[in-house]
Amino acid sequence: MKTISYFTLILIGLVLFISCEKDESNDVQQSPATTLDAKNQQFGWDYNYRLATTTEELSKLMDNPKVNIVRNRDDFDRFIKTEPILKSVFADQRLYKDVVGSMRFNRRGLQTYSYRAIKRAYPNRFRIIMVTIGKGFGMDLWLTTDYEDKYCSATATCSPNAGDVCIGANC
């Protein structure tokens, strides 16, 4: 009986060893990333910042050119590719066009956008999608929520409007 138990343990160990060896060999065969975009896509977004919890913190992030927040549409496209949930959501080209088409940026970053299409398409996953988008712009969960249901009505002025996000300090 002990012989069967030892044999079983050895067999399990051998199977684990072989499966680990396969995983490592696959990693070695991959070619190294040659561009910043490829590195971001492979390893994720470069969050070289702490998420802002206040308007003042977000304003400081936006004023720092070394901070890797999303500042324009090209940045947003790269950000989408590094976040699995956003890559899945924005695979729908119509949804992508609706959301990105509503985005307005200035030299500091995001000013405003509409999330109505996201809420319609993903009513049950809406909150996690919004939080993920907010991270790219440098906002934590609570700050993202604070900026919802407002739009840029005039310079530095957010007004109530269901379905929009307004960054008051950048409007």
C-alpha cells in the first residue's frame, strides 16, 4: 500500500514538474517588447501616479507632464489596450465611437465625456467600467463618482447633466 502511495506522489510530482517546465519554455520563446506601446500592452498601463482623491490632487497630476495619465485620444486608445475589461467593452466599435466621440481634451487632459452608451450597453457592469476608465485619467473611485452627471457648460463650470462626466478644474 505504501508503495502505491509513493508511486502516486512521484507521478504527481513529475506531472507538476513537466507542466512548470512547459510554462517557462513558453516565456523564454517570446520575443522582447521593442516599443513603449508593446510594453504597455504586454505589462499593463504605467501607473506612475497615485490616483487622485480630490480635485486639487487631480489638478496637480494634470499639471505634471511626467505623469502618465490619459491626456488625449491616442493615450486613451493605448490605455484601452492595456486594460482587459476596456479592451472587451470597446471591441464594440459603435460603443467606442459613441464614447470617444464625446470626449473633449485640452493640453492638460480630459475635460468631459458622455457615458450614456456604456450605461445602456452594460447596466450591470457600468460601475466597474467607469472606475477603470477613471484610473486612466488619474481619478479614484470616489472622485470619478463626484464628476458624474455633470458636463462642461462654460470655462471652469460644471452643470448638472445625467450621463456626462465633467472635470471642473479642467473644464
